[in-house]
Amino acid sequence: METDVLMIRRIGADDVEAFRRIRLEALREEPSAYASSYEDSVALTDEDWRNRMREPVFLAFRADEPVGLAGLVRQGASKMVHRASIVMVYVRKSQRGTGVADGLVDAVIEEARAMGIVQLELAVTAENLSAVRFYLRKGFAEIGRVPGALMHEGRELDDSLMALRIG
Ligand SMILES: CC(C)(COP(=O)(O)OP(=O)(O)OC[C@H]1O[C@@H](n2cnc3c(N)ncnc32)[C@H](O)[C@@H]1OP(=O)(O)O)[C@@H](O)C(=O)NCCC(=O)NCCS
């Protein structure tokens, strides 16, 4: 599968099914990595998924099969529109270490720059060291922590907050 050409693009209305498939896979396979739960998301309607795509969502495809995902969520208040968060980052296990995550985050950064955003932020479960190391390699710096950010399976998980200046 790794020999298939990697294609990363911003998705639109025709891609709802691929978006739903890879997002639900992420929530099912890596439940401690996200604030949303599989159980809540599996109940969403097509319209909910389409609404979610009003802000940029990027999918990575190999041979038309979605294998990775990343999204961008911009702040709404007028004094904060120079800031946005990278969300939903996920790469299918069999595809890790092949540059998919690199390509997805680069695509989000490019889109954010084009939108005039100067600061990208994200929250990552502090004990998710392979993700933290990945973001550090992409130039993000740790800027703080949220203790007990997520309650997962009866255990409080801290979030590490990270930021990257792109202006
Ligand atoms: C975070 C993530 C997107 C990074 O993607 P990636 O392709 O693994 O990124 P990299 O190639 O830079 O590798 C990241 C780490 O995984 C390791 N790795 C490489 N190939 C791998 C493979 N086939 N399987 C598992 N891990 C692998 C790398 O060695 C690296 O670990 P290190 O920093 O300890 O050396 C991916 O690991 C993932 O989807 N994780 C689950 C969801 C998640 O945590 N999302 C982040 C939410 S904030």
C-alpha cells in the first residue's frame, strides 16, 4: 500500500463519506488522543459532517482510500482571528512513519498562511509522546499544560498546549 501515490487535499461536499470513515476510525483506534468520542460522533448526521467541513479539513489518500486527516479551526473573535488550532490529526497505523503526518500538517500550515493566520496552536495528550515529538519536529513549542484536561476511562489526562508562529 505504501507504494501507492500519496495525495493530500482539502475536502469538499463530495467527500463526506471518506471524512466520516477516517474520523470514526481515528476515534475508535485512538480514543485517548481526542476530546470527541466515537460514541458521540457515530450518531452525527451527514449535515453535521458537512457543517464541520465549513472550516478546512484535509484528508490524505492512497489509491482513493483515506489514510489520514487534519483540520484547521480559526478563532472567531475579531482580536483573535490571527490564531487557529490544528485539530483531528490522525494517520492510520500502517501508514505511520511514511510522511503522511508531515504532508497533512504542511498542508494545514499552507492553508493557514493563505488565510492570514500567524499563530497555530494545538492541544495534545501530554503522555502521547510520539505525537508530542512529531509536533516538536514540525517546529511547535510547548507553551503550557492543562491538568486533567480529559477524563478518559476514569483517568484524568493532562493536555500539553503547543504553538507555532507562521507569520
Ligand atoms: C501523531 C501521528 C499523526 C504522527 O504520525 P507519524 O506518521 O507516526 O509521524 P512520524 O513519522 O513523524 O512518526 C512519529 C513517531 O512514530 C514512530 N513511528 C514510525 N513509524 C511507525 C509505525 N509504522 N508505527 C508506529 N509508529 C511509528 C516514529 O518513530 C515516531 O516516534 P518517535 O518520535 O518516538 O521516534 C500518528 O502517530 C498518529 O496518528 N497517532 C495517533 C493519533 C494521535 O495521537 N493524533 C494526535 C492528536 S493531537
